[in-house]
Amino acid sequence: MKKLLFSTALLLSFCYLPAQTNNSQKDEQNTTKDILFLKKSNALLKTQLNEQKQTLLKQTQKTDSIISILQTATNEIKKGADNQNSVTQSIGNLNELTTNISQAFIKRRLYAIIAFIGSIIIVLLCLFYLKKKSVAINKNIKQNEENLNNKISQMNEHLNNEIGEIKAIVEKQTKEINMAIEKQNT
């Protein structure tokens, strides 16, 4: 990164140097050396920018796969919990969060492209920012998954309790009906 900044600074400093009017052989050699140095610096910058672009693309692919996994999980939860209002609300929240994450990554990609075209320094800052935010988003996703799993566990526990209560009521009513039948038979 230091090399990149140094090369950029040198490149920019040569762009602002005043034109020299002395046509001596020594000045021509210096100019030739400067041009060669600028070409080498430019080639180095292009290589480094391509590497950074590849890194950004890999990070984007990873986040897209995370989003795909979250969408698949959301669909599975919908299939299993259609009649439960609180689970449906949680799925809606998860869909909204997934959409927000997708939109955030689309915006970050757009910012990265604009910054790449505009300035090398801004690209470096955007990459640093993207990496930092990616960690925070992953933590947020894990927290939301844990919260959703806890809600599902609570809902299952509540349903099991209600099923137990219904079984007890059915058994009680069955006994009462059997007793009534026995009384009528006697």
C-alpha cells in the first residue's frame, strides 16, 4: 500500500512539473528516465488495481452466497410454519433484512466502481471500509439467526404445551362419555 501511495504521489508530481525548454542531451536523458519510471509506475499501479478488483469480486461472491443461503433458509421456514402468526412475522423481518443486505452490497459495488474510475486512493479507502462493514454484517446475520432460532424454539415449546393440554381435555371428555354410556347401559 505504501508503494502504491508513493508511486501515485510520484506520478502526480510529474504531472505538475513545469515544462523544460532546455534541449540539452542531459535533459533529454532525464526526461527519458522520468518517462520510463512513469511507465513502470503506471504498470505497477495497474497490476495492483487488478489484484484489488479481484479481491473485491471474491468478497462480493462470498456475500452473494451468504444471501442465497439465507433466502433458502427463509423458504424452508415458510413451508414449515404457515399457520403460525409470529413465525410468519419473523420470516417477513428476515426477508426485509436480506433485501437490505442485498441493497447495501449493490450500493457498495457501485461505490467501488465509481471510486476505482475516479481515484486510486478512494478505492483503497472503500476496500478498507467494505472489509470492516462485512465483518459487522456477518455478526449481525449470526445474531439474527440466533434470535430466529430462539423464537422458533419458543414457538415449538408453546405448541407442545398446547398439544399436551388438548390431549388432557380429550382424555377427560372421553372418560366422561364412557361414564355416561355406562350409566345409560345400566
